[in-house]
Amino acid sequence: MQAAIEAKLTSALAPTHLEVTCSDGNKWAVTVISEAFQGKPLLARHRLVNTALAEELEDIHALSLKTKTPAEWEKS
């Protein structure tokens, strides 16, 4: 499933940085750094990710998201 998540997020958001990890069987953590988030509030960013992963979300128990622009990522 990790490869599918990475492929879909890469296709949908063209991230400059992407981290996808799984723990405890089906709890996923995703960090996406993308210009696609520029000017969008947190909820809109999460919706973009959730839309890209709609099929995978049916089988995911928990999903933790970090969504930042490249400028925000550089500051943190």
C-alpha cells in the first residue's frame, strides 16, 4: 500500500518532499511538502490529500498528515 500512496500523492501534488510511514499495522503518517498547498488553509490541504487517497482510505485505520509548502518546511 505504501507504494500506491506515494504514487498517488506524487501524481496529484507533485511534492518536493514526501514521507510515508506505517506503524502498528495500519496507522499511517504522511508528510507532504508541495507548492499545491500555497494559499490553502489546513483543511483544504488535507482534503487534497484525502481526495488523492480516496481508494486507500477505505482500508486505512488511521492517517496522520503534515502538509506544508516548501517555504513552511524550510522554516520548521
